[in-house]
Amino acid sequence: MSVEVSETAQPRAEAKRQPLVKVVGLEKQFPVTRGIIFTKKIGFVHAVDGIDLEIYPGETVGLVGETGCGKSTTARLIMRLMDSTAGQILFDGTDVTNLSRGDMRPFRKDMQMIFQDPYASLNPRKTVGTIIGTPMRIHHTVPKDKVKGEVQELMRLVGLNPEHYNRFPHEFSGGQRQRVGVARALALRPRLIVADEPVSALDVSVQAQVLNLLEDLQEEFHLTYLFIAHDLSVVRHMSDRVAVMYLGKIVEIAEGDTLYKNPKHPYSGALLSAVPIPDPRVKRERIILQGDVPSPINPPSGCRFHPRCPRTREIAKAEGLGTVHPRCRDEEPLLLPQHPGQFAACHFPLDDGALAAK
Amino acid sequence: MAEPLLEVKNLKVYFDTPDGVVKACDGVSLSLEPGERLGVVGESGSGKSVTFMTVMGLIDRKAARIEGEVLFRGVNLLELSRDDLRKVRGAEMGMVFQDPMSSLHPFYKVGAQIAEAIQAHEDVNDKDAMSRAVDMLGRVGIPKPDERARQYPHEFSGGMRQRAMIAMALCLNPDLLIADEPTTALDVTVQAQILDLIDRMRDEFQTAVIMITHDLGVVAEHTDRVQVMYAGKVVESGTRDHVYHGSYHPYTWGLLQSISRLDEKQDRLKPIKGAPPSLIFVPPGCSFHPRCPYVMDVCKKEVPELIEEEYGHKSACHLSLEEKKRIFEAQVEVHS
């Protein structure tokens, strides 16, 4: 994918602003090995395979896709929790791709993460006061004698009772634990928060509390979110722009409303149409995809979606070219502009209103 | 009205634990007609799984105190011996669980596991049982079923495993399929495939389906009747349209308002305050009262009965019917 394309993939109004995070051609491959003593590499899992993404200050970018499409790997690469195989990560204009642990440290203050499982991401042997205060102690952002007050202020901010400072994680419910995770992420007043499935482990009635909290905090602290979730309804609610990933690539990126009303990539269309709507009166066209996501070790040629794509089948049939259009099989589609602010990587984008109610 | 296929009367399942008595299921009643699709909605800890595990006879009677009746075609399953229960379970009711990896045996080939289920109930030889298993795998949409039958569960993807579970549950053509969160562990596109499959199988075999889920979207699209559970009790039950477009319980209102929707953009979600209660310390009176925005004095003292409001639509709430209608129209319907 060419760089020019990503240069234009900016939201219209913010064309002049500098992105907080800019990712160019990001790749991550995990070796697949065989043998125990004499290990040899027999292939690579292309978890992330050339991603261009820009995140602007104050916006929420949603990242959606099925299990194994590389969305969590992307988040971890941007956070520099693992090293990329190729590509570039710029944080606020500085190239952080190859910084050492020590050189990376000042940037850590500005980027924090919220994890999926509030049971696994909090140390059960530490009090929540210690958990939330640790980032401040490490980075010396607050004098030692003021840490407690600051932590209690944060607890109040995320809706926890500051008197519970000395309690342990097991004494809190799932929703409250996730609030502890949010408070910890906020402790250093970061600019970017990467939230990886922040509400998937929570009960339905509690999810909304945490989502509202994240929105309030964004407004108060001018936070920028990279919001990863497999629940498309939640992503729609939270995000300004949404990127759809399939097998390590972004296949479509657009403003939330544009994407949900007029998806251009057949995969986005299928994904959206598969979400059940909690209203018996709404009847929609449902595209049921055949088969499963192919292995990222040997991704399909051309467009990676072509073996499951209903659109290529339809077009190839109309033109009498068999079951897959040769272009989809041989030529990798580029992310090209569709509607304003919308980019999709498809040779035969969907028509507008393809998902409209029956 | 036809004779109900399944009738549960005032079922109670209590577990004694060192911390106190867990009232996982506290007086649940329901009835299901042949071929009907019932959705059971509730959060984790609402008792929905325990209720239907008990119906299937999967709760150890020594580990729990079980009261009430589970009538399957008029026979009380709670009074059957283990052997008699075994004849009903599997053959006449099948169950599909949430996690297909932990419900298939990892050491046996998939085809053999389905064949074993057939042979446990019918006197057929190995070859016939296996060919029926292969046939069933084909019918649930597994490509190359004869090859797939000779593979182990770990060689299947998540969606394929769930298809294999459905094949196993339906191989004896049961009258009732209980699906406990059948798609929660799956991606949306695979979820759509599996739900579509369950619907097709139900049409083909005329199987009644009980779909247990926390996903209001799944219930809206794949059931006829809905039952909402909270803290071990049924708080609302009615036809799908009644529950979604004329709900009579504040908990259901809360659920409908708190979920994000794909088809329209909301400004702000309206969460239910607090968290679901522990089943050991269920609040007195109506168990939802600490979280209910319409709480009255009576709610804190008296447990509301599940009573019929109108047209078979039941709810367990002290608010008057007029009040419920007024609030639903003013607050909830506008939003949803």
C-alpha cells in the first residue's frame, strides 16, 4: 500500500492537524517453528501485515475484526509492548519504532492501556491504592507524600469510594475492578489510552457504566482512544472513526456513521449484517459468510477475503468468470477513497444502501 | 392449547456453601410447547444456567437442595432414577454448551463421540452409528464430513466444534434443544452461521429450542417467547414483541436502555446503577430494588409475585399496570 493513500486517509476537518499516533507500513510476523532441540523456522504467522493508521488528538478510533485478525497485536505494537518486524510508529511526531527501553520510558507516561480482563490485569496481592499509585511512584510524577491523596482523587474520579484505598481487587465487583484499571491508566495523565476489549468481560448492565465513564474522562482530560472490541455496537457507540481489520490488514476505514450506513468492503458489510439487532421489528438483509477465517500463515493471494467473499462470486458469475473474479484472486486491492473520509480496499465496492432494512 | 412439552413448577436449587446458602434458582416456573423457541435472558449469576442444568438433570442431587417439579411430557424428571433419566436425556433433550472445546472430549475423534451418543440410546452397530454421525455432521454444514469425523476436536475451528456439538445434540432427533450461550465464545460472523443453523434444524426436526443468553439481539432475532431472569427468579415473561415493545419490568427497561445499538447512534447510554447481587445475600423484598429507579417502600419488604398482567404477559413488580405502561412509553420506548 502506498504512503500517499494513507496521507489522504485523514478526517476532513482535521487535515492540517498533526496526528498523535502515526503508523506506516506496520508489520509483525511470528515465526512458526518445528522441533524441540533443533528448532527451525517453517513459516511465519503474518499477524499484522502492513498497516497505515493515523490517530488524531482527541478522537476515538475503533478497531474491529474477528479473532485472530491482528487487532490486539496492532495495539501492542503501537504501545511498544512488542517489537515490530517492519514499519514505523510515530508518537506525536517522534519515531519511537526502535527506541530502547530507557529511551521509551518518557513516552510511556503519555500512552497507557486498559485490558480486557479486570480479574487478570490487577495483582491480587496488592491493594488497589498500591496498584493505582505504582505508575506515579515509578515515574515520580507526584511527590511521595502526595501519592495517596492523588490516588484517592483518581478513585473518586472513576466512581470508586476513596475509602476503599486499602482494599484488595477481590473485594470489588467486575465493573469496579475495571474502574480500578481505568484509574491506573489515568494515573500518569496520558494522552493516548489503548483500550483492548475494555467491557467484553463485564455484565451487560455494567458495560454501559464503564463506557459512559470512558466518554466522560475523554472530555475532561482530552484523551485520545484507540478502542478495540469485537462488539460492533459498542464500537459504533464509542468511536469517531472505525477501522475494520481482516487477516492482518485494514480493509476499510471510515467515520462511524458512514461505515455503518454504507459499508464499502464486502467484509465490513458481512460483519455488520451479522450483528443481531435488539429490536424484533427491525428486519435486515443478512449476509452469512461461508467458512472460517483462513490461516494467517499462508494468507490467500490477491484480496485476502476472496475465498469467502459473496461479492466476487456474484460479479464473477454475472461476467461468466467462474466463482471468483480473477482480479480478486490475483491483484491485491489498495485502500482507495470512497465517500469523503472513507477508504476501502476492494476492487468491487458495495453499492450504497446494500445493508438497508428489508 | 397443546400439552406442554416441558413444564417447570416452582423449581428451587439451593447450594450450601461455607459462606451461606446460594439460592441459584429460587422458584422458577415456565412452560414450553412443542416446537416453540424460548429465550432466557439474564446476566451472569442470574441463575439461568443452573435452572436448565437442573432441568437436564446435570446438577448433582447430593450437592444441591432441589425442590419443585420438572415435567417433561408429564413425567417428573426430578423423581426419575439415574438410568431412567439417562434414557430421556440425550435422546429426547439435547444440550449445547457455551464452550465447545471443553464439552467435546479432546482424546476421541469427533465422529466417534457422536456415534457413541447414538449407541448409548439405540441398539445399532458401530458401522451404522458412524455413518449416521457422518450424515449428521454433513447436515450441520461441515464440509467433507467423512474426513472430518476422523479428526480430533483440536483440528476443528471454534465454529466447527459448535456445529459438531449441535450435530451430537440433534443426532437422536430430540424434541427439545437447550442451548446455553451457544455463540458467546464465537465471532459475530460465525455466530450468525450457528444461529442460522439452529433455526434451520428447528424447522427441519420440529425441535423446541431454549436459548439461554445475555445478548438481547440474539433473543430478538431467534426466539418467540422471552423470559428475563434476575437473581435466581423470573422477573418477566411474555412474547418477544411484548417484552421488547411493551415491557413491564424495570430491570428489562434497564437492559434495553443500557445496550449500545448498531442501527442507530445514541448520545449517551443509560446504565443500570450498581451491580448484580451475590446470590448468597439477595436483597430482601424485590431483589432488584437497590438498583431500581422506581423503588417504593413496599419493594423493600415484599417479594413481588410473577403475575399475569395481560395477554399472558407476566411480570414481577409492585408498580401498577398503568404506571408501568406510562413509564415504558415515556422513558423506554422513546429510547429504543
